Amino acid sequence: MTDRDVAPRRFPLGFVVTWGFALLAAIAIGAFAPAADQAGWFAVGAGATLLVAFAAELRVGQARGFIFRVAAAAVGGVVLLGALSALFSLAAIVPD
């Protein structure tokens, strides 16, 4: 016998937490890290995003789809970090 979901699914809170963390980390790295060291700090931010995704999905406490949700949240956060890293890189080469 399979369990049916009684309530409709809502947007997972773990995505919002992870992507918000990635956004804040990217802005902080772009604002405070020297241009020569930003690539290394973005790699550290990507690792921290993975840990935040794991912790946020553990906090949700739902076993069904756990691996998929962690992977989706982490990949979304890393894509966000990569996009902002590209923007900061382009901004660094534009002459004043």
C-alpha cells in the first residue's frame, strides 16, 4: 500500500535557504575579497553552499526525495555563485 499525499506539495524551504546563502556569499566575496583571490573564495563558497543545502534539507525532516532536493538545492546555489562570479569577473576588466 502506498501513502498518498493529503496536502499539495509546497516549494521546499531548503531551496530558499540554500540559494539565499549562495547569493549572500557571492555578494560578500565580490565585495570583500581581493580580485586575485576571488576564484578561491568562490570555490570555498560552493563547498559551503553544499553543506548549507545538506543542513537545510535535514532540517526539513522529510525523507522522500531527500537526495534529489539536496542535489537540486546545491546545484542551484553553485550555478548562482558561478553566474555572480562571472559578473564580478566582467566588472573587474571593465575600465573605469
